[in-house]
Amino acid sequence: MDFGDAVKARRTQLELSQGDLSERCGISKAMLSEIESGKKNPTLRVACSISLGLDCQISDLLDVPRSTRLEKLEGDKRRILVDPQSGVERHLLSPPMVSHGVQVLLFIFPPGQSVEFNADGAGVVEHATCITGRLAIERLDPSIEDNARVELGSGESANYAADEPHSITNLLEAQETRAFIVIDASRRGEPVVFE
């Protein structure tokens, strides 16, 4: 099942019309129709908005199979979304963990490219580790002044609440940047405390 089919199936399961989902996620009915019919691939930000409107994670819409007790995930079986605007690749590395509210992702950012993410909701936390290159993580709420941006080089990490819009940008203009991103939504709705 592709992303559009999964969106339609989840929407139908929740007994939502395209109009209902449009209102919930802020995406036009026409865009939703094109995505559901497979005529258009969503950007990562649009996919994120749709998943929030459907009360799930993007990975829940990627036809993730239920796991056995021990399973090797071959590289060619990864679920990959490529942002059509920026070329940023999102690789799901942990399909079995999605049902537990955890996603382990590899992001590959072409030179100078970035992705904006919508708020994932209260209680959702993310961890980013820059593998190669250099990236910036920036909160997009203009009212926040403290700790609004952090830059990471190879081997450096950051933890942050994902309850507000944020972006991740490759700061290198001539080289791709790779990063592991772990999204933990297992405590959605609870306060986030980093100790």
C-alpha cells in the first residue's frame, strides 16, 4: 500500500471525509485528493500535517509490517520518503518500533537543503545525531528567544521537544549531511522534562 492509499484507509477508518481531514490538517481538499489518488507526492511537511490530522505518525502510513521477535531489515526494504521540493530523504530504519510510538530515522540532506516539521504534539521528543556534515535545528516559533537554534557537527547530538514547528537544515553548500533522528511519541500528551 502506498502513502496515498494508507491516508485514504486511515481517513475512512476514522470516518472522516476529505473535507473533515482538510480542516484538521490545514491541507486543501484538492491536495488531499491528489495525494490519495497517487497523483501527487507530499512534501515531508505536508505528510507530517496529514499524519497529525489522522492522529498518527508518518510511519504509520507507510505500510509498516508487524514484526517478528528478531528481524533483520535489509537496506532495500526500508520505507523511504523523498521530499519532492528539497530532495531530502527520510528512511524509516525501525518498522517494528512504530507500533510502540518510536521511530528511528535516517535523514539525508542534499547540500544546503532543509525540511520544516510541524509540531508533533505535547510529550513528543526527538533526538538528532549528525553522522556526517553539519546541520542546524531551529525552532520556528518567533516568540521563543532562548535555545531557539543549535548547530551540530559530525558526532554531535541534541534532544528537543517536538511540540512546536521546527526545521533541520544542512549548513553545507557543497556536501550532503546525514543524521539519525529518533522520534519518541510513546508519551504523547505528557509534559516533557529533560534532566
